[in-house]
Amino acid sequence: MLLLGLLAAPYTAAAGGLLSGLRDPEDSYFDLSENMLSEGGFVPMPIIVSEPAVGVGLGIAPIFVHGENKLVDENGELLPPEERLPPSATAGFALLTSNGSWALGAGHFGSWRRDRIRYTGALAVTELNLSFYVDSDPFDFEIMGGILYQDLRFRLGTSNWFLGGSYVYLDAEAAFEVDSEVPGVDPASLDSRNAGLSGLVYYDSRDNLFTPLQGYEMLLKGTVHRESLGGDFDYEQLDLDLKVFHPVRGDKVFLGARLFAQTTDGVSPFYGLPFIRLRGVPALRYQGKSAASLELEARWRVHRRWSLVGFGGTGSTGGTDGQKDASDIYAGGGGFRYLLARRVGLWAGIDAARGPEEWAFYIQIGSAWR
């Protein structure tokens, strides 16, 4: 309640002191712009988890920003959108959720040669408590393992296009609560390794890396999973992730759309099957050899600091031996956003969404589509 009170109204002159650095000099509202635009150093970033598949949770991610901040000029003034460069940063993270899931790891994002090269790398250990569905029957399982991820992308000239590749390695051990075999789950996949090498095409013309108002983002990625790469499975996977952002009424009303589609060919582990990705639908709830989701979002700026959000979408899957096809799966809901960092265009808020079975709540920092 205290946080909502801080956000709901501007500070008075008496609110100076310790909180004065969190006040926007333009309108006196709570604002994190100065913290985000500071040059280098550590930024302790909280992690808030609100995925219904694992429950709610909290964590911490100390982030170290390397060198100068590439969002501002030498005088500390925010650069025009077309001149901003993502800063390189290294982070650690630790989180725990209400159903006992946890993760611990570290990662690095590098933007080099004036953003002509982008690198992302991460190493983590995690234990997740999830459910695998056979038709409408959930089978609870625990999966623990280590994950290595490497991604390198090269910009084509001065365009918004990138070409690159990635490698992912997962050493996982899974166990179901039931003693008998679960339909659609190969017992050999319970203690296994999975390794994939990808080639990708990426396009990014968004006006903002945090909460885009206009532009496009597209990722097309083909992955081969092979024993020769260090895994236990041989199969192929194709991903398409397309996001569109468009203002329809000045700086008041904005529309967005996301299409996510994924398909596999071959024998993949049960935890690697594609699934429907919509707010209101838990992760892994609807899986198949292929899955597609389309979600639309509208945002109405009712105040310089506040916006209302409405969204809805549909998804479908192509079934496996243990599951039926899931078609015409609908989900939708609404929420609000607060302009948390005005100078960099970062909005944050809460969404409430309902799918076919239940309500879910999501805490959003930046775009809901990641």
C-alpha cells in the first residue's frame, strides 16, 4: 500500500531527503530515470515472478553496467531514440517461488562496435516444480538441472537486421510424483541431456527497448538438437516470434500484436515440446509437436503517468501420442501501467488474465512480451 501511495501522487516539498533522488523534477512523481541513467556501477534489481505454472516469487539480480551509459550523452542528456545504444551489463540472479521452484545463475549482455555485435550468455542451475498435462489430467513433476546458453548476432551494415546463431545445453533430471509411466513421456528423457545449435535472423526497429510504442521485432530461428552436440536427442525445431507496436491516436492510444509459433520434427523430450504462450494460460499447460499463439493488446494513456491495458488472444497445438490437439484456446484480461522511468520510457504494472481454467496475475516491468 505504501508503494501504491508513492506512485499515486507527486511528492511534496517535505518529501525530500532520502527520496529526493527518486522524484522527477518535471512533475514531482516517483521516477527511476536518474538511477537507470547513472554511469556504470551496480544496480540492485529486484525480480518479481508471477507465472502461474510456478506461482509467485521474489529474487534479486545485482547488475553491473560496464563503462559509460550509452543512453545519454556526455552531459547526461537522453539521446534521441535512433542514437541510443544498449549498454553492456553483467548480472547475477537468485529467485524462489511459492511452489518451491528456484534458480541461481549469472549472465552477460554485450553490445560492441556501436551495437554492430550483440552477445548474450548465461549459466544457471534451477529446480522447477511443474505439471505435464495428458488431455486435462495434470501430472506433477520436478526437474532439476544446469543450463548453458550462448547467443551471438551481427548487424547487417547500418540496417535493423541481424544474422547470428546460438547454442543451448541442458543437463536435466526429472521425476514425476506418480510411480507409473506417464503417457507421452519416454522414461529415457527423465535423466538426460539436450543440446541444440541454432541459426537465426533477427529484426528490431522498436523505438524503445523497455516499453515500445512503435516498431517491429522479429526472430526466426531454426535449431538442430543432436547427440553430436552433447545431447541425447536428435530432432529439429523452428521458432517464429513476431511483435508489432503501433500508435493509433497520438500519444494516447497504442496497439500491439504478438504472433509466436513453434514446431518440432523428431523425438524431443517431453519438457521440450512447444506450448501455447498467452497471459492467463500457464506455461506447459497446452503442449504438442507444434503450437501457435496470437495475442493483441491495447493501451490507453489516461494520465501522463497512468495507462489502462486490455488484451486477448488465442492459441492452438498439434497433439502428440499422449495428448489431443488443443484448438481455439482463448485467454484475455486487463491491467494498468505506471510510467516508472519517464526519460527512458519504462512502464510497469499489473495484469489480470483468465484462460480456459483459472485467473492469473502478472507483474509487468517493461513489455509483457519478452
